[in-house]
Amino acid sequence: MDYNRQMKTVVAVLAMAGVALGEDWPQFRGPLGQGHSDASGLPLKWGRKENVRWKVEIPGRGWSSPAILGSRIWLTTATDDGRSLRAISIDKDTGSILKDVEVFRIASPEHVNPKNNPASPTPILEGDRAYVHFGAQGTAALTAAGEIVWKANLKYEHQHGPGGSPALYRDLLLISCDGTDTQYVAALDKNTGKVRWKRPRQGQQAYSTPLVISSNGADQVVSVGARRAISYDPANGKELWSIQYGDGFSNVPRPVFANGLVYITSGFFQPVLFAVKPDGRGDVTGTHVAWSLMRAVPLTPSPLAVGDELYIVSDNGIATCLDGKTGKTYWQQRMGAAYSASPLYADGRIYFLSEDGETTVIAPGKEFKKLASNAIEEPALASIAVSDKALFIRSEKNLYRIQNAN
């Protein structure tokens, strides 16, 4: 299947699932969950004051990425003591905070990794609902007005705090729950929060976000866990296929689907990137891995597919462009700094946001071509969101709307 046809198929699946398209950015990594935007007229250059339409301070601490539907942006945050887990709604045009709702109150805040916090998973938006997830501390649905519709608790031990975000499929909210004590994937009824199916698996902790795909006319949800990545039938949780990668764990990157392949990373300690054909059944480790890569593979940022090329950036700042079909390396470039945010493709450009708040913009292609470098001079681990010819960047303290002044 060619790239354009494949993207149309994915769009159709997500439209059926109720995921918004176009100008909205309703979930982690955008409408398709793969870091793509069809926006145009986006800024190439900006700074702390240049091309900043507005900046708003976000109370508390959180690394969830902005989720955008219509005129509203949703984020999650936690108070500095970690006891109050909150959902925040922001007016997209003005930057005004519309709602700041306590969703859960925690008696004994859990330990989190120094790079993490209790509000790392990104909300997912649909219609009048904002679904927020704080890992084992709770999942909830809110109305656009900030009223809590339901709450649910999926129990497991994070060890390093929550990480993966939910995905939507039809009337199901799909969540990977991989802890140090127990591991499973769960599907909640998006209208009630009740568990519709739950599939145990074995491994260790992992922090990845599942991805809904369509292959050969059938829907799948790919969930990356410790030691194995598994594809399930999203309607009932039946296991379709899996690949094994030994001791890999603490997986963070969301998988990507392009060129007829699912791109999966294996996690700590030595990350491996696998390109997997998704049409197998059972354990396909020995039969359906098209290629793999061990050099400069990310532990945190997700891959990005643009046409036939695949782009990755390692946590220590080495960017790589690969042939997505064969794994051939076209170029590698050391960009400096550290990276946690996943890259973005929008307006014909690729945006890499570093942990120190600097965005390197490049042209896609088989040769490295840097277009710009832009700094907000604040720590940034959340991924960029796009809507209305604007980029939305969450830093440690603020949310920026970045847009061409003219």
C-alpha cells in the first residue's frame, strides 16, 4: 500500500473512532497520533518575544502535551506537593484559563522519576468530552464545561510515575497499564468508565501510548510493553501478533505506522528500533521484522514518518533519517542538548524540540538541511501541538501560542 493511500486509510479509521481531524490536535501526537499536521502558514522563526501571540503561566507541574479541540486547549497538572491532580482548560484565542478542576486528590503522592511528574499523560478530546489520565492514580471523563462525568482507577505500580496516554477506538478508551507488579491493557467504556475488556501480559514497567491502525482491512491496536510489543483486536482485546525483544523495558515512544510497517522501540537498556509487518499472527519475531536498528535509537522521543523516510532523534540529541522500507541510513546529525519531546511534521517542515526549549527546524529529505533554530529559554519535555496556523509549546511553567505576527 502506498503512503498516501495508507494515510487515507488511517484517517478513515480515526474518523470512525471519533478522533477529530483538520485544525484540531485532540490527542498525543495529533489527529493521527503520529506527529502530523496539515496546517500551513506556521512560523519558521520565533523567540521569547518574537512571534509569540500569547503566553500563559500554567499552575503546578505537568508534562502532558496540549490537546486542542475547537476553541479549547486541555492540559493536566499537579500541585507542587503532588496531592491535587487537575485538568486545565484554556481559551485557544486569548490564552485565558477557563477551568482549573481538581480531578483526584491523593493522600500519599507517589515517587516519580526526576524527569517525570504526576501529570505526564496527555488528555484525549472528543465532542463534549475531555478524557484525562493520571496512570494508576486515576482516569476520568470531563465535559467541556469542566464537570466530571465519571472516574475510574486501574491499579498497578508505576515505579517512575505515569507516562502513557490513552487512545480512543469507537466507544472504547484504550490504556496500557504496565507496572512493576502487574501488566495489562484495558479498554474502558468511554461513556461510563467501566472496564469492557482487560488483557494481562507479562513483563516489567512500560510507559508507551497505544496506536490504532488498520492493516488489510482489519483494525488493530498496537501496545508496546516490556519485553514484547503486542497487537490486539481493539473491539475485544484478542491478541493478534507480537514481537519479542528480550530485556527491553520502560518503553516510552509511541509506535508509528507507515510504509506498511509498524515502527517499535524496545526500551532500556540498549534500545532497538524494529520495523514490523502487521499482517502476521502469533509470535512474528522471526518472520515479520523487516529490519532493525541499534544505533542512536531513542528511549523517549517517538519516531516520525514522512513519505518513505523515517526520522528519529535519540535522547542525547543525534537525529537520523532512514529509508522507512529498508532501514538504510541517509544521514545522522548531532544537534546537541537532550530530547524527550516527539518530533513534529507540519507545513512541509520537521520540528525537533529539545529539553532546554530550543526547536530545530529542518527540511525533510535524504540530506540534512537546517532551516532555523528557535529558543524559548525554558525547559520543555512536552511535545508540540498545532492548530490555527500556530504552534503550542508547553514549557516547565508556561504555555506559548507561537504564530507569525503578520
